[in-house]
Amino acid sequence: MADQARARRLAKRISSIVATAIEYEIKDPRLRFVTITDAKVTGDLREATVFYTVMGETLDAEPDYAEAAAGLKAAAGILRSKVGAGTGVKFTPTLAFKLDTVPEAAREMDELLSKARAVDARVAQVAVGDSYAGDEDPYKSDEDEDDDEA
């Protein structure tokens, strides 16, 4: 069992090697908009999971996830060779590619927050000019008790 710090260092090195290889060495057009976000290595250093995101050609264009996955699958052997040469470990880990869902989750959270802000703004507009149904502060405080005793 390898030490966890070594596994983290290896994962960081693997993500760097894979990202550099995709950007500069592999000429597959399906990988043009692929970005490597993270990598995780098992404790025995035998398997690595590389997380990636895919951007569209423009901000409004939908990314082609299937093509990117096919391109990564086709380049997996070359990328594993690059990782083996770049890390110098005794056994080169197998590479598995997994779509990173963090950007989509962040986008969904932003949408939920904007909906909540819109509802808060509507409530604030309705509340303008309204008054309390009872006392403004219905809870008794120490100062109120002092006034009652005097």
C-alpha cells in the first residue's frame, strides 16, 4: 500500500502530463475543447481516474460529450505511454476518463440562487408600505419589565 501523499503527487503529475499531451501532442480534433480538471490515483498506484470537462465552440454552443469521450478512449494508449515516460514509476497506472460534473453542478447552483434572489425581490416589493399586524417587537425584553415595575 502506497502512502497517500505519494498517490496525490502522482495524480497531480498525471493530470499535468495528460493535459499537456492533449494540448500540444495529440492532434485529434475531438479533443480541441477538452480540459483536464483533476486526477485520482488508487492507493496501490495501479489505476488512475482522470476527470475532464468539455467546452463548446462558442459560449452558447452545446459541448459534444460523446465525441470527446470517443477521442479520449482512442488516445488512452498514447496518453498512458506519455504518463509512463513522464512519471518514471515502476508500473504505469491504467487511465480511466470520467466527465467532471462540477461545472454543471455550479451552474445549477447559480440558477437556484438567482431564482431565490428573484423571489426575495418580489417579497420585498410586496412588503413595501405594509405594517406589522401586532406590535413591532412582540417579545418582552428586560427593559419592558423595568417599565412595568415603575
